[in-house]
Amino acid sequence: MPQLNPNPWFAILVFSWIVFLTIIPTKVLNHITPNEPTPMSEEKHKTEPWDWPW
């Protein structure tokens, strides 16, 4: 039964997982966001109740 021969497929599986676990995460984590978020001010906004017109 040739489908039970793990010789070529096991090497492909191992190599693909090595690629997925080493190369791809480093490429993804090297990206930076184009606009870094600026910290918001600490002051609280004054909220007022809204009177509904009906």
C-alpha cells in the first residue's frame, strides 16, 4: 500500500511545520503599524444628560 509509506510525506510535513513555526511568525512580527496610537489624556469628559424632545 503506497499511501502508508511515510518516506516522502513525513519529510514534507516536518519541513512545512518548521517553515510555519520559524519563518512566518518572524515575518509577521516584524511588521509595524503605520500610525502608532497616541496616548489619550487623563482628564474625564464632562457628560450632560440629554433631554429627549418627545
